[in-house]
Amino acid sequence: MERHAVAAVLFDVDGVLIDTADAHGRVWRAWARGHGLDPEAVWRATQGRRRTDILRLLVPGRDPAGEHLALDRLMAAEEPGFRAFDGARTLLRSLPPHRWAVVTSGRARPTEARLARTGLPVPGVRVCAEDVREGKPSPEGYLTAAARLGVDPARCVVVEDSPVGVEAGLAAGCTVYAVATTHRPAELARADAWFPSLREAGRALTAVPPGEGSGPDADG
């Protein structure tokens, strides 16, 4: 992407802005054991996907409402331990509010509460599980966020941590930065660039001025 062309940054949430991987692993493995499923296979199937899509894949004959309740109870015990990744708060506050959004496989209310609870700003544009017909790796979420911000997807940078998220960003026509917080760099090789942490990705993002308006002046 040309250095002058960045108009907006679109962030995934879990695994990118907030460190939730260990908690999600405990939740899904516990849920899998309760259903007689292979915990590791279930955990691999969840990566970057909406809960609705995961349930449809793994337990197609079960009542999704009941499964959501069971997962909500497990997740509620983990929520107090969630923390924003190092550099997340500074990075988000350095970006013009109308030039960034979140695109997540999480549901709307938990996502908003989780951002606020971890001290992160809640953006005006949030594309969550309920807002799209198809979850990642479909590009729908990223295309929706770009449209709501009024920018060309080709002028957006997506920040992702999972292979399906990387595929979603690329399919939307965005430049994709991957952070190796939940997956090995080799698994993120399709991204345009990868970084060991959000702080490192943030330094790259803030070094490129947005296409409109004044650029941020803080690093990640």
C-alpha cells in the first residue's frame, strides 16, 4: 500500500486489542469436554470465527440458544481477567476517531462491554457477529466497516491475528497486518506484513499518515 493512501484502520478485537486467547481456550475446551468432543479439535475450529458458525459446524442438531447460555456462563468467569494488549490504548487514542473501527466475530454487547472494561475507547463503527450474514473468512465484515466509515476498502489496513481473519481482510481488498499473538508467523504468511506484537504493528501504522486529515503523532 502506498504510504499516503491509508484512510482507515480496521481492527479485530480478541487476540489483537484484547488478550483473550487463554480464556477462550479454557472455555471452548471445557465446553467440548461437556459434549464428548475433542477439546483440541474444537479449539482449532473456533479460531477467528463467530460463535454461531462454530456451533453450526460442531453441534448442528442442538439448540443454539442453550449452547449460547452455557458458553456465556463459562465466559463470565473469565471476563475479569481480560487485559488490553500492551500499546493498544495509546494506539487507538492516537488515531482520528473517524478513521478506525473494529470488526469482530464477537457479539455486539459483550464486545462493547469488553472494550470499556479494559480501558479501550469504544469506536463509533463496530461490526460484530450480528451485523453480517456471513462471518470470517467472508469479507463482509470488513467491507461493511469500510462502507460505514465512507472509505475505499483498498485504502484500509486490517489488523488481524488469525488465518481466517487474514483471509477476510484480503478478500475485502484491504492491506492486512497480522500480529503473531495467537498463531505462528508461518500460519499468517498470507498477510501483507506480520509483527510479533500489537505495539510493533502500531509503530508501523502510525508511521503512515492517513489519507485524509492530520496523522497521529503518537507511536503504538
